[in-house]
Amino acid sequence: MDRDPVCGMIAKEEFKYEFKGKIFYFCSNLCKNEFRNSPDKYLKRSRRSEGIEKIKERKIAYFSMEIGIDSSIPTYSGGLGILAGDFIKSCADLKVPLVAVTLLYEKGYFIQRLDAQGNQQELSVQWNPKDFLKPLLKKVNIKIENRAVFIRAWQYDVVGVSGYSIPIFFLDTDLEENSEYDKGLNDFLYGGDQWYRLLQEIVLGIGGVRMLHSLGYTGIKKYHMNEGHAAFLTLELLNEMKINKDPKLDFEAVRELCVFTTHTPVPAGHDHFPYDLVNNAFGNPSLREREFIPSDILKMLGGEDRLNMTLLALNLSKHINGVAKKHGEVSKLMFPRYSIESITNGIYSSTWVCDSFKRLFDKYIPDWKNDPFSLRYVLSIPKDEIWNAHQEAKNKLINYVNKKTGVDIDSETLTIGFARRAAAYKRADLVFSDVGRLIKIAKDAGKVQFIFSGKAHPQDWAGKELIKKIIITSERLKGRINVVYLEDYNMELAKILVSGVDLWLNTPRKPQEASGTSGMKAAHNGVPSLSILDGWWIEGCIEDITGWSIGSSPGVESNDQQDANSLYDKLEFDIIPTFYVGREYWINIMRHVIAINASFFNTHRMVQQYVLNAY
């Protein structure tokens, strides 16, 4: 069989396609579909990306435990992965010479199913990487417990608006050379025990660097660790320098190469491993070969008692940043010995703007996709067209919910959305702290309805109880306030939800929100937020202009009762009256949400800051 005419991989009979009287054979459905949709662009882009010169020009390697690039590729669980995917898309648009590395999760994160009582069930994801990714022939190996574990890669190309492409390499250990256990090292995202997670992170960090070098990416000037999961790459870089140049460990040279972004202000959220597990993984010191780092050095870099992956990354990175201004401050308090800056997160505008607003922006702001900052001109778009675009998105959401749940929600009622990972600190149930008062508000001030969604980690029992509480509360409120919980939150559902609700609700316990991006997605669709002043909302909230704040100022820790009272007050006296009586003012808020927040909280701005400040 011939090779794929574009990527050069072995073509297969089942992936043939006729074009202009000629039969083409492809290696996967991905190649076939890309060719079918735009053959000239695909061939042109692929020819451009094939050469050695293209590989040599890549200067930045971006490592992330999860990357959410498409809902059909279930290699993400939530915000961290979606942010990584959005970041890469903007890099492609802006022609940043970057290459990305992550793991291939053959069984994904999980499919969420909820029973009538709200109990979460986790089902394995069924997907075939061959339908979306290109398998590469190169293999590398790493040593785990003194045995060789072989790794291959699958490639996915993210193509920017100008045709510039960025390759993502998905690492895979499901190879015949490996043991049954090692074959499953990339089965599940965030699955298994500490040992399983440790080995996954060794595959990502050490295996990822070796894979890039084996593929010819030897000119990398910056290695960007998106969270501490990839911090083992610093050890691989140390050992490479020791082997190639100097028997001494050149910490400063590695620092010059590394960039680290931390995403969590919660101490428990930072990965750490007992040293007996680490020593077992790296094997007998006399046989460790390239993986060998003396124990005293490892403890100096990663912590005396346990190997803290965040500390390892902090100690071997020149540029370190949090993901919002407040998060940068919190991170400095957590790690006072380090210089930590901040680059506030964003979202990829083209992905998260719904169809009705895309048409509206195309009409009035033609260059918005290339220049999201130009969304500030939305203030000149007629108010009725803003409202009509929102109503189209809202009707789509209402129809989806009614079809999925059988609950009869309507498009005239103020619809409030909340969709995050189900975790206790996010307090999804805060709005139900006083059900009696909420019922009275809905009766006296105006009708409201709520749409929730979000998965709890399989081992997060408090998060699972949170889901159950909301679903039980929805039964209590039947006939008075409609409350629905949509199962299996993913990218496609998020697009419908963030654009279709009237108000976005976010209630984390301060200061535990690193940044948050769901409200940014809502803002791109003219949906204001009602949120705790934490994470990005400290920067994005202009009271009564872009939305509303809940509770005390950013510097004061959260109090559940006070926050709930504040939430109810804002609903009763500000939000509901404005929505039903002050419609003109509400639409003006919608316009300012886009003009002020969407124009800034996007990954084009974020990537430009990384290029200027970190790379």
C-alpha cells in the first residue's frame, strides 16, 4: 500500500477517497476528512510542515498532562486541559514556533452518568485514536524499575487561521514490547493510585523530551511546564547536559531553558510522592543510567520529606507565573523564596463564541477572530441585534435541556448557569443555602431557573455528595423553581451552556480559585457573571457594568453565610429587577461584558504575554 500523500504515514485501503478522478489513500479518517474538506489548503499546509527546516524552527516545547483540543479526543478532564488546547490554538494563529506534548488516554477521563438520586457513575470512554491522530513510527524508551518501557507518539496538527500548524504529540505506551501493566500507563487520565500517577509523569516528562529529540526537535530554547506534572523533564535536561557536556549538574543552564506555570493555590493540589516510590521507579542507582540523579540532589530540588513536583519545577525554572494577578500573590505566599509573576488566563475566542454571535461579529467586526481586542467595538452594535443573537443561543439551550431532561424550562425566565468541576470548595450548592428565601425571591422579584453541570473526580466523595445535594434540592423545588443537572459535562455541552444562559454563577471559597475560565467563555457571548471576587473576576468585575460581585472584598476569606446573603441580595434587588424591568440596561451590560472582558480575557492576549515575558 502507498503512503499517505500528505503526512507520509502508511496508507490504508479503508481510508481511500476519490478527488478529481484520482484515488487517494490515507492513514486515518483525520487525514481523509481534512483532505476532503479543503484539499488545496491541506496539501499546501502539509507540504510546508513536512521539512526539516520546519522542525528546526520550533523553539518552544509545551508540556501538559491534559490537552483538550476537541470533544472527540477525550484527553482532558476540565479547565487545565481546555486552557492548554485554547493556548495552542492561539499559538497557531499567531505563528508561535511551538510544539506540544501530552499523553494519549485510551480510555479517556470518564463518561458521567447520574441516577435519580444523583449518584455519579463513571463509564469508560470508547474512542479510536486512529480516527483523529496520525501514528508515528519513532519509538523511544525510558527505564522504570530497571526495565525498558517503550513509548511511541501520535500526532495531531492544530492549524491556525493563516495555515500555520502546531503539532501535538500524544505519548502512548500500548506497545507489544511492553508488559501488560506498562501498556496501560496511558489508559486513564487522573486514574489509578500514586504509583500509576508517578509513572505517568515520568513518561510525560522524561519520555516527552526523548520523543521530541528523536523526532528532530533539537533546537528547543524553552520548555514550558503547564503545571507540575511535567517537572521530570527538568531531570532529563540535567542528565542530558551531564552526559553531553559536563559531568557536573548544570542547574543554571536548565533554569534558562524552563518556564513553569502553576495553577492551584490549594496545597493539596500539588503532586508529591514518597521517595521510596520514586526510588523504586528509577531503580537501582548503579543501573539508572540517564535517569540517575543523586538522592541528596533530588531532595534539594524537590523537598526533603517527599518529592514535590511543584518544588522541582520552581527550583529549575527561570520564569514562574500564576494564572491571575491574585493567584500570583497567593503563590508568592505559598512559596516565598521564589520570584513568581502572573499571566492571567484567557480563552480561545473562535472556539467559544456561539454561532449567532459569530455571525453578528462577522457583520460588524470582521477581523475579530484575528484580533479579539477589536471586540471592544461591540459597543456600536445595535442593542436589538445583541438581544436577538442571545435569544437564538438561549433557545438552542432550552431545547437541548428540555429534550435531554424532560423538565419544561422556558426561554422567558431568567436562566442561571453553573458548570464547573464538582468540588467542595467551588460551593455549587451555595445558592441553595436558604431554599425558603430563594423561593420567596422567585415569587416576589421574578422567576428564575438553574442549569448545573460538572463531573466530580471518581475519588472525590465530597464532590459527589455535592451533585447529589443539588439533584435532591431540585426535587424539593419542583413546581416552584426549575433546577436541572446536565450529566457528562464536556466541550460541546459547555459551548451550548455558556452562550445560552442569561447569567453565569461562580461561588468558589476564597482564595482557592486560581483563575477560572468558564465566566470568560460566557462573557464572549454577552453573558454577565455573578461571582465571588477571586481568580480572574477580581480583574474582570466592574459592578453593574460587566456583572456583579458576591460577598466581601478579595482580601477577606469567604464566609458561607455572608456570601449566601450577598448572593440573595444581588439576585433580589439588582439582577432580577434589571432583567425583567430594565431590559435596555441589561443589554447594555451584555455589550460591556463583551467589549471589556472578552476583548481582554482571551488566549491571543495571553500568548502574547507569554512570548514577551516568559519565552
